[in-house]
Amino acid sequence: MIKTLGQTQQNLLHALHVHPSGLSMGLLVELLEITRTAIRQHIFALETQGFIQKGQIQASGGRPSQFYQLSSKGFDLFPKQYALFSKFLLSAALAEKGEHGLSTWLNQLGMYVAQDFKAQMLNERLPIRLIKTVNIMNTLAYDAALVETEALPAIEANNCVYHDLAREYPQVCQFDLALLSELTESKVTHEKCMQKGDPVCRFCFSDMQK
């Protein structure tokens, strides 16, 4: 996303990225070799968008100077290697626990993550739990929707959010199954799977509260 900004604003963000404690307006003028007025305008624009924030006020021999630093949103503009880290983590877990142990661990992880959302499900019947589960899945980028089937209610996900990881580590699907089972308090059947060549992932639910 940083590439969508102008070059000067990109340079300003890069300068703050390599100086996480922040830089004053005067230091930014020296580093970027543009006028103080231009720096002030770019700081205002980036601060308005939430990419930078005011840091400490520090003495610099004269008047105290306001320092600026990247916000969390600003740091998120820079590339991350979450997928690579996840791959290393799964590889290490597989080596330590074996295939069955990895599946068990991912199942426990799915149940653990579900606890962050369980308060939304209190005292709800399955149809409402399914609607709320779809909403939760979509906040996690699954692109999910309720679908009608001849038998059990189902949710279809059009986006496999762990596509590359699941291709190498099929046990990753245990995370989804545990998450959905815990959220809906249902038995979940993975009827269709994108990793097996299906166009969607389909999860069917049977109510265990009946």
C-alpha cells in the first residue's frame, strides 16, 4: 500500500521506519532535503490518514522539538513475512509432534481462538450461531456465506485464508474445523475442500444441543 503514496511521503515514512523512536521536523527537513513548509504539509496529511503520530517532545539546544513516529497503521504499510513465519512454525511443530500431534495442536489452537468470540454466541440457537459465525469468518477474510443443502445447514468459504500452508500442511484444516465447531457448538463435517480441488470449502453442521 505504501506504493500508492507520493514519493516524498514514501521517503518520509521510510525515514521514520528506520528511526522508530521518531524524528523532529528539522531532522526530516535535513534528511529529505525539502522545505519545512513541505514537510509540515506531508506530516499533516500522513497524520490525518493515521500513518504517523506525535511522539515525544525533546530538547534540541533551543526550543523543544516535537518528534513524529510511525503509528501501528504506518508500520503495517511495510512488508511482513507472516506466511514464512507460519511455515517455519508448522514445520517445527511437525518435526516435534508428528502428524497426529500437529493435528491435535491445531485443533486446540482453533478452540482457543474461538474463545475470543464465544460471548457473541451465548444462549443462541444454531441458526443464529451460524449467522454470527459467518460474520466472524468474514472478518477473518474467508468470504463465507450460508448455503442451503438438502440435509444439514452449511457454510461455504470462497477464500482459503491458509491456502499455501494447507497445501503443504493439510493438518491446518483442523484449525478451521475446531474453530467452527467451538463457535457453533456443533459437529462439523468438511464436505468440500479447496485443497482437494473443490471450488469452495463447505462445512456442514449438526446441532449437538438437541
